[in-house]
Amino acid sequence: MHWIWWILILFWTGGFAWAADTARTALRNRHERKLELMEAAKQERLALEAAHRSPEPVCGCTHHLAKHDRRGRCHEQVEVPTAWDENKKPLRYEAGQCNCQQYVGPQPLSQVYAEELTDRWPTDPPAEEKGPPTT
Ligand SMILES: [Zn+2]
Ligand SMILES: [Zn+2]
């Protein structure tokens, strides 16, 4: 074989190795960049979720709103102190009902009016106004 072939082969293999190396590095960099982007997107989503999450529907009595009936009375069982020592620290408790009346101030419109809409909507379309008879 001519010696020039050996040089060419040397170049090819060397060139291949270099090209492969470059490609690998580029791929790795892109992969890292992608990971960074994904991480950033995740953080953003978490922040958004935290911002949009509605507050827990918990009453001022610390019990969940689901424990309250329609008139706002809380049905959660609580411990009611029945005896105190001289430092006004409760000594004995007995089971009782939370006497919370829930929040009675203004409520958001959706809650105030939502119940009134059922079955009260006029079912018949308004009668068409009759004009003067045409002759
Ligand atoms: Zn309550
Ligand atoms: Zn309560």
C-alpha cells in the first residue's frame, strides 16, 4: 500500500475521534441546558400553583367549613373546660359542641345568590308583544 494511504487513514480516524468528541460534548451541553430549562419550568409551575391555590376553607373556629351546617353552626366536637385551678388553667374537660356561628358578614356574590336560582327561572319565554292588528 502506498504510504499516503496510511496518512489518510490516520487523518480519518483522528478526524472521526475528534468529530465524535465534539458531538458528544455538544450533546452533553445541550442535555444540561435542557435539564436547566426543565428545572426552571418546574420552579415556575410550582410558584404559579402556590399563587393560584385558594386558601383552605377553614372557619375562624379552626374547624373546616365542611363541619358547619347551612346556618353556619359548627358541628365539630370540642373539649369544654369544666373546672379551673386558681391560675385559671383548665383542670377538667368534657366533650361539647363547638358553638361557632361561622362568618356572618358579607359573602361573595356567587355564594349568596347561587341557591336562589334553582327552579325560579321563568320557564316560558316572555310573551311577544302584540302590535296593533294589521288591516
Ligand atoms: Zn366555625
Ligand atoms: Zn368549630
